[in-house]
Amino acid sequence: MRGVRNHHERAFELLCAAFDGSITEQEKVWLAEHLANCAECRRQKEQTQAAIAALKTVSISAASDLVQSTQRRVRTLCLQTEARQRRMRPIWMSSIFASAWMACTTPYLWQSFDLTGHWLHIPDLLWQMAFLVAWFTPALTGAAVAVWLRPQLTRAVSSQIMRATA
Amino acid sequence: MRLLLPRPRINSQMYLAVSSAVEWTLRENVEIARGLRRRDPELLDRLIERFQHRLLRYLVFLTGNRDLAEDIFQETWIRVMERGRQYNGKAKFDTWLFAIARHLVIDWSRKKTTASLEALQEQFGNEHAFDVASTEPSPFDAITSRENRENVQTALSRLDSLHREVLVLRFHEELSLEEIATVTGAPLSTVKSRLYRGLAALKPSFAEVQQ
């Protein structure tokens, strides 16, 4: 009895595998022989075919307003991300320039301020303060330019987003 | 010597057709990957348009709830835009898309302190999630088709999400078992057993119609 039940179970597994196309020739032959002799498994095969056919009739489609609103949201986010990157670009550029400037000029600037300070008999604190101002000038200029550009970029991007999502 | 002979004409033509189709798909995947890296809004528009029904269908099958599926549909595309750089174009775009959607469903269910995907159905499943196309050519067909429709709806609402997911990916989206394994992150043997169990659970609903 157990052997018979196992045959039915194997037949069902092979049936499912046959729908996938993952069945060997030997298994195909065994299944065909079993189906020819087993009315129960033939019925199971018909039911499985009916189930798959019915499954394929399930029609779920996206409403056009869902698609349009998704497209609008994604487009807006794309533009906002791009705008954020564009806003950050001058800041990055000025940071890189300022860092490079500081790294390259520090020893020479220090030496020249030191020499000038001693030559003109300027107190140490004063020429050192002047050195710091000269040292930070590129970074401060870069930051000022970035701050000045920010509202212009924001305005340009906002109008671009408005146009794209209209 | 026999091995050096040219292949039969029909085989070489078929081989060329298949290889050119594969090459075209690969090229298309690479183009999609490039566009996603640039965050190209035009490309994203086209992708949303192209995969709209397939993605929504998968999400409805997975969650059993249309409203929730629509919310996650939007989130999926936003995630595609944000994580587009992670798609390398080596895998098929649709399997990557379905995997993202699946992760979002899992994240969502975790946020709601739901233990697993199966529990989603109990919490949020609705009977009208699975609408069936109703083209009825004759009164006899109308009765059969109505019975079929009710059977499908009942059977699908009874199935758990994991089985429904594999059924939709296999028979609707026509993904291979290996691709389904990639999407679900489950071993091939598990995918196979989910498919058999899903079909076995779906089958009894059609016993009466068949008799």
C-alpha cells in the first residue's frame, strides 16, 4: 500500500517537474506508463493543468495614475539628488583647492612671514596672525563662493523640477 | 573527423538566433546598469512603464493586499533609483527588481512587527486582491469562467505567501527555477518544494470543476 502511495507521490512530483521542463527521458517514460494505468493520477494531471491555466487568468494591472504618480515621484527625486550633488560640487572643489593650497604653501608662507616679521621688527603674535589669515584665505574664499552660488543653484533646480513634473 | 563537420543548417540558425537574443539581453542589461548609475530619469520612466504590471502582480501575490502592494510598488522604484549603482548588469534586471521588491515587503513586515511573510496574509490579505480577467464569450463559458474565477480567488487567498510567490514567478513571470532562487534567496531544492506544494494546495480547488 505504501509503495502504491509513493508511486502516486512520485508521479505528482514528476508532473510538476514536467511543467518546468526539468524531467529526464527516463522519467518521462515512467510517468507516461504510470498515467496510462492510473486514473487517479490522470485526474490529478488534469486538475494541475486546470490550476495552472486558471492561475494564468489572474489579471492584475497597474492603474495609469499609479504609474504616473510613481514616475513623477522618481523623476523629482532624481532631480533633487542631482541638485544636491551640484550644490555640493563647488564646496568640494573649494575644499580640495584650499587643502592643496595649504599643504603646498605652508612652509614657504611661514618662512616668508617669519623673515618679513623680523626684518620689519613686527611682534611675533602679529605676523603669526597675518600668516593665519593668509593661510585661511583660499578656504574662506571658496566657502564664500559656495554660499553665494547656493541660492542660484537651488532656484535653477526648483524651476527644473517644476518643469519636469508639470 | 565527424566533429569538424559543420553543424546542420537549422541548428546553426537556431544557435545564432539564441546567441544573438542572449547577446541583445546582455547588452540591454548593461545599458540599464549604465543608465541607473547616471540616475537617468528617462530610463527610469521607461522601466516603470515596462515593468508596471509584472511588478504590481508580483507584489499583490506576495502581500495579498492591493493597497499595500501599490505603496510598495512606489517604494520599489524609489529604491531602484537610489540603489541603481548596485546593479551591475550581469543578472537580469527583472530578477534584481523583484528581489528589491521582496526585501521591501520583508522590511515593511518587520516594521509592523510581523514575524514573516506568511503572517502578512493573515493581517492584511483581502479577498479582492486577485481580480481575474472576465472575457466571457458564451453563457456556458461564462458559468465555467465564473466558477474558475471564484476557485482561483479562494485558492489563492488560502495559499501562504511563499507558495503564491513561487507560483506567480514561475507561471506568470516565467522565470526559471534558478532565477526564482536568486529572487527569493532560497536554495533551488526549497524553490522546487514550494512550487510542488503550491500546486498541490491549488489543485483541489479545481477538482469539482473537472468532475
